[in-house]
Amino acid sequence: MSDATAFEHAPTAAPSFMNKVPQVTLAFWVIKIAATTLGETGGDALSMTLNLGYAVSTAILFAFFAISACAQISAQKFHPFLYWTVIVATTMVGTTMADFADRSLGVGYVGGSLILFAILMATLACWRAVTGSVDVNRITSPRVETFYWFTILFSNTLGTALGDFLADDSGLGYEGAALAFAGVLVLIAAAYFYTRISHTLLFWAAFILTRPLGATVGDILTKPHADGGLDLSRFSSSAVLAVFMIGCIALSSREAGSHPGTRDGAQ
């Protein structure tokens, strides 16, 4: 199996003209990590650099998420740039939502992570109970796609809290936390190639953990030198990441995801 098909995960896929999610290839994960890093720098630019605060920034970014998600759900076919716009929206609002829960509500990183994990598990449970599957290759109706986007929203919010916890509370710092999350993702990739663990489960594990990886990389770029960062501008970092993402999307497959015949142990 080639790198280009890494992390494919569904035994039965809907016809590609009905599906509105991208092929899950190596390019998908590169763009996803860039999107999560952009979410961190962009969310922090709004809440910290512009000093709007977590609550106001969350309200603004949630509106951005809602508008872009409605456009995506209403679309009749797969549009790569629209899809990744919604992903970026979830990472940006996930950044400010997690910061609001961790800091403004005073529950701390552990409390915020536990709350967000419970919400994510409840969302996945509801998705499976209502539709019978959480297979990301079966995003073929507005109801299923709504569950899909809320799952992504909460997974990215949880990932932000996890990244902050490991970087700040554990003493690893931003670089140590980034290496730790990258190491876990390597283990997940190994599990994909060499074990019979459900590919759907591995997909969501990787999807969640790319968020704290991106969050810690974003912090490395923008935090002050005294805190272990490079002290780069949040706005210029966000612009560079956006250009990188646009280039990757333009060069990657423009077709919707379809992975027939891939083994999966559970859905």
C-alpha cells in the first residue's frame, strides 16, 4: 500500500459524486495539520492580538463556521476549497472555545479536556445511533454531514485543550509537546499498516491528534522567545500558512473520497 493511500479506512464507499469529503491520502493529512496550525495562529490573532477576548472571538468565529458549514452542506458536489474553509473555521473557533473553557471558565486544561471529550463522545454516539455508522466515507446526506461537522468541531476543540495541557501543564513545552503528538501519530500510522484495528477508529484518533500537533506548532511560531516560541507575527504566520494550504489543495486530488475494498474491523 503506497503513502498516497495512507489512512484510508472504509470497506464500502458511497459513489464519489455523492460524497463531499476528500480522499484520505497523505496530502489530506498534510493539509489537515496546516489547517490546525492556521487555526491556532488565526484564533489567537483575533482573541489576543486584536484583544477581542475569548468570548467575543468565539462568537465571531462560530458565525464563520456556521455560514461556511451551511454552504458546504447545501453544496451538491465536493468543492475542495469550501471543504477546507470549513475545516479552518472549526480549528479557529476550536482554539477560542477551548481557551474560553480552560481559562475564562476556570476549569483548567484537565477539566476543559474532560468536558470536551465527553461532548465529542456524545456527538459520535448520537451520530451512530441515528445513522448506524460514523464512517467518513458515507457523508452523503445533510443529516449525516451535520453530524460530521459537529464531530470535527468538537474534535478540534478537544485537540486544542490537549495541546495546551501537554505544552503548559506537563512541562514539556511547545517543542516537546509537538514531538510527543507527532510520535503518537507515527504509532497510529503503524497500527494502520500492521494491525487489524478499525480504520474508522484510527482515522478519528489521527484526526483528533493532528489538532494538538498543529496547536503546538502554531504556538512555537508565535509565542515569545521567553516562552520557547519564535515570536513571529500571528497575522503573517497565518497568511503564510493560508498560502501553503491553498497551494497544497490546488495540487492535490480534486475528487471526493472513495475507498472501496479497504478493510475495517468496525464502524
